[in-house]
Amino acid sequence: MGKFQVLDHPLIQHKLTIIRNKNCGTRSFREVVNEISTLMAYDVARDMPLQDKVIETPVAKMTAKELAGKKVAIVPILRAGIGMVDGILELIPAAKVGHIGMYRDEETLQPHEYFVKLPSDIDQRQIFIVDPMLATGGSAIMAIDALKKRGASEKNMKFVCLVSAPEGVKALQEAHPDVDIYAAALDDHLNEDGYIVPGLGDAGDRLFGTK
């Protein structure tokens, strides 16, 4: 079973409080989501493999460490996931970016895929799937299904979100048990409309000013 981890660093928690506030404007919301994503990426990338590299400092020759193994792909779930991409690229600028488009049927709450564009070598990359919210888990499950159909290994995927609900965590772990889940918070429950409580509202609308 993949791990579920709440990243409770004080800076992450402080910044999450800022964007939870309903009076946080679009510009601040967007900037702080980027900042939280950068802070989360530090922990999400903690187990990336290293290899030795012989270099010369201005003083002496030494054996140093550099990243080894699979390269990284960041795959946001559209549209809200876009808000987390630049923050991760701050730490991993060489990562490639794919996109998976989903929309939610407001009556059934079920996700529907409408767009997938991925790096051609997605099967050889460590994949960070990003979406601010893990609510019902439907979009995350479908996104991982879409990646697997295109050759990606579940063991190379990590799901990164800001706010999660117990229902979504459970659903994602049952559907894709090898995928690690990282969140800035585990909230209380989903309401009848499928929104996380207390949550932070509709992340896409708040990121792009369309509420």
C-alpha cells in the first residue's frame, strides 16, 4: 500500500491558512498556492535516487552527489492543477509537463476525461500528479488510469494535493494502492455537493478569478 502523508511543516500550514480564508483575493491565492507547491515538492522529491559524480571544486577533486535514475514529469489535472506546476518547477526546472483534462458532472459528481497530452517518454519518468483538491477521488483515479493506459507505471507515480478528504484518500488508495499521496491537510468530510469541508472552496475558480 502506498503511503499517505500530511506535510505539516509550519510554513506550509501557515500559507494554507492564508488561502483557506474566503477573503484571500485571486492574486494572493495564486501566489501562495505556488509557494505551498514549492515547499511540498521538497518533501515529495525526498526519495529521488542519487549517484556519484567526480568534480573539482576550486580547492580539490571530490566525489559529489547528483540526481540519478528516472527524470520527472509533472502532470496537472486541469484546470486547477495548473496552479501547482510553477511552484514545483522552481525546484525541478528540468521536469517535463503533461496535462490531463477532466470536468466534473455537477449532477453525478463523476469526472469525465476530455484531454490528455503527455511527454513521449512518460513511461520512463517519475510522475508527480498534481491537483489542489482530493475530494471524491474520482478525478485522481481517472488521471492515473489515463497514465497507465499510456504506459506509465503506478509505482512511478505520486499524487500531490493541498487539501484532501478522507473519502477521496480511501477511494484513491483502494483503486491505486501503489501510489503515494501527499497532502498539506486532511480535512473532515465531503458535503452533499462533493466539496471538502472546511476546504477552501473551488480551487479553479479561486485561482483564475472565475467564481
